[in-house]
Amino acid sequence: MNKLYPLATLLATTLLIHGAQAQTFTGGTYTAERNKDWHVTSGLNAWDINGEPPANCINCKIIIKSGVTVNLNTHVTLSGGSTLQIGSDGTAATALLINSSGGSDWATSYNIILVNDGSTNQLKMNDGLALLNSSNAGTYDGVLSAFPYTSGSTTVTSYYKTLGNAPSSFVETSVGLNSPAAYGKTLSGPATLSAAGPLPIFLANFDAVLNNGEVNVTWTTQFEQNSDHFDIERSADGGAKWDVIGKAAARGYSASPVNYSFTDENPGSGTIQYRVHGYDLDGRPTLSTIKVIRTTPLANVTIFPNPAKDYVNVSLPVSEATAGAVSVRFIGQTGQLLVERRVTGAGGTTLSIPVSSYAPGNYLVQVVTADGSKQVSKVVISRQ
């Protein structure tokens, strides 16, 4: 049913909305008609007589009219079946620009957040003249999907950046993956971004380490829902072709970190790349970062004497890998870094690490090259 309001009340309401951003509101259509900032504290803004959309928009429809460019300079959350539509009739170029806010959390940054709440919340690029540009966006700026879930007795929200600069995922405001956003920095229409569907696998802390001719691949999931399995993939040609060398069953559901590992016993020689592909039961993928391992040059690193008493010597081969910066690390029995030596052009040299002050037991020597390739060797300290 349409309601009629006195003219004075309508005018007063309009002035208030144009002067400051409205609060949480259910329903309503808001249309941007002018080339302006999304939010202004005084004076005329971009919006029609209905005023600026509320910061927390529930079941709203927001339209940026064809031919209008709006600069997003605030935070907007869309839930309860809300739609932001860029372009109206395809007659002229339409744009939403997202620049850097310098904000340190979601509320102080320039972002559109699509909440996964069981309804369809979406950003719709209406036609081929619609553009969304977030090339200059900051850490918490851009277009994101939000997935609230229960962890223990508290509600936690994971955010996945659909459009913008890295990082691409967060738990609350903590960075999860520092990779590019799913759709990059710019998007032109027609296209639709949505937060529908279950939370994907939240993959973090991926690593690959060379250890006595084998490559140990490890990764951690921060959260899993509907997860099925992981493919461990290897490339020996710079990423042109990826081979699945192993599979690992996923937990299925977990609201706390889960650690996984896989050992490639026959990695071959040369420069090899590794990554992990996670899949949920619906076939949706989650891809890790890529780790590079050099098997041939670093396989010639020599550690002696072993067992050691007073010194451990690390002899580095002459190779392309050791021509640049190399880090030699001596790691304790509980994983703590005890000694680190960083050298450049160290090929053909031997570094000595004093170990007489350390307790007898098993230790690790890790050699890391500039491209991230690693070799780990076990060292025994003995007093006999």
C-alpha cells in the first residue's frame, strides 16, 4: 500500500537525507542522477529525491543512471536481497569509481560488501557501457563478499575481495591471502557479482620445501564448509602445464585451522612449481599461491660435519640460484630460528655456524634462494 505524507514532512526528510548518510533501512529504490561523490556531508549529492542509500541497505535497489559517474567514498553493506545496478538503459557510459580510502577497517574504507545471508545480494553491470574501476583502491576498499559463520560462541565473518587490489581474503580484518582479487581491478558489463552460495574453502599458509631430494608441500585451511578434496599440482615448464601428482581428502567442515601435507618423493630436476587446488562438493575451486623449488642447484648444498660438535659448515655450490641473495638458517628443535646468515654471490663458499652452545639433538639447516626455493637438511648435534 502506498502511503501519503504531508509535503512539509517529505521536504524535511529529503533535506536530512541529502545532508548526511541515512541509517539502516529496509526497502527503497535510490537512483544516482549526478556526477558526484556517493556520500556528502552537506549540499546536493548524487541521488534523486529519495536521497543517499543507507550504509546498511536491506532489500534495497540502488541504480547509477546511464551517463552518470559516481565516486564511492563511503562504506555500504547490501543484505536482505539488495541490488546495486550500474547503468540503466545502455545509452551512455556509466561508472562507479573506488579509490584508496587509507582506512584500517571495513567501516572506515570505501567498499561495497555483499552479504551471504541466504538472499540474493548482487552488483549488476547492466550493459556494455557500464564500468567499475578500483585500480587505486586500498587494502579494505573494493567490492567484497561477506560470509558470517559461527566459531564457538561467537560470530566471525570472512571477506573475499571480488574486485580490487590484493589482499584477496580476510577473517574479520586480518589478512588471509595476499593474492589478487577474483575479478581483478576493473570490470565492464554486462556482468553480475553475487555473494550467493556456501562459503568457499579459505586456504592459507601454503608452502613447499625441498628436503633431502623430496619436496614437502604443506597448507592450512582457516575455514571449510562443504569442502571435498585438494589436488596437489606440479609444473615443470613455468606454469604452462600443471599435472595433478596427488590428492588429499578435505575435512568437509571446520571453523578452526586444519593443517595438510603431501610429500613429492620424485620431483625431478630443475625449476619446479607447486600449487594446491581445493574443491568443494559443488566443484567450486580455491587456488593457492605458487611456490618455486629448484631441485638441481640446491641439491648440491653440502652440510658437514654431521653429527656436529662445535661447528656446522654449509657449502654452497656455484650456480644461478646462489648467484643472488641466499639465506642460510639454523633452526632449533621446536622450530625457532636460532641463526640466520644472509649473503650475496655466495656460490662456491662455505659458511660456518657455531653450535657448541646448543643442546644435543636434531636441528635443521635451511638454505633459501632469492626466488624462494628452499633446501632443508637435518643436522645432529652430539657431544660424543
